Amino acid sequence: MKRNNVIKLVAPVLAAFVLASCGIPSYVEKDPSVNLNNYRTYAWIGEKNDKHKSGKPYKDFQESYLTDLITRELNKNGFVKAKSNPDVLIDYDIMIENDVRSQNDPVYSRPFVRYFYNRNTGRINSFYTPSRYLGQNSYDVPYKSGTITINIVDNNSQKLVWQGWAETEVTKRKIDKDDMNKIVKSIFRKMDVAKR
């Protein structure tokens, strides 16, 4: 009975560890002279403009979803949207590009059986030769890479103080909601580390 209790306790921890290790890697650059804890309020760059990133007078679904995700993560990190004179300005960029990844596959010889006649026994015997490792077959695989970059700019100095980005492979011309969610969470996990 005790063993079952241990398994019940350890299994969820191992599952969480495995899932966490499969996340999207993110990268952050921060101005070392800046303490992010000094900032409390934010506004979006270009929020007052009539045109959005897409060049249209409205946000498309992808922009709306991404700004909602970023706003949620900013709020979790203690930021509040300012009505006037914010501490920082927030900006983002979405980029989809064609990329190539190298892939290697092992190459093995075919196993075969050779037959020979044994004069001493008067029988036909078989000799099995297993497959052997011959090397690697290298080739390039084209894919689409989707990158989201989030920038935080000091409103007074107009200086970039923090930038986070992450990329993932995408199957369409846009990054889907699930990947967007994973990317933004991965980036803001690094903000938590930078604020300590």
C-alpha cells in the first residue's frame, strides 16, 4: 500500500517535469543598469495611431489575441495600464520566415544470409550477416519559423530596456493561438527571472 502512495505522489511531479522540459525555449536581453521593479505602468506603442501593425485601421484576430496574452502576462508581473504618462511602452513583432533545418538519419547495410556447402558433413549450412552501421545521410528540411518579439521601452529615455523573443515551427502562414500562448508564457517566465 505504501508503494502505491509513493507512486501517486511521484507520478504527477515527474509528469510536470517532463512537460516543462518540452516547452518552447525563449531568450531575453535586458539593460543591466535598469531595475524592472521600478516600473509599474505601461501603454502600447502606437496605441493612439489610427493604424495598427497590419497597416489597417483595426487589429486583426492575431494581433488582438497576442495583445490580450501580453496584457495578461504584464498584469501578472505587476504592471498596470496607464491612462497617461506610463513608465514603459510595450511593442511586439510577429515574424514568419522560411527556414531550413539539417537532419541526419543513420544508414545501415542490409542483413543477408549466405549459404555454403560443407564437404565434411555433406550439408548446406547458412551464415547470417547482420546489418552494419554505414554512416549518416544528411539532408536539409525546409520549414516555416514563427517568431514573436516583445519589447519594453522606457517612456522617459525612449531606450529599450528589455526584449524577449521565442520561435517555433509553424504549419500555416500565421502562428496559431496555442503556439502564441506557449511563446508568450515562455518569454514572460524569463521576465520573472530578470526582475529578481
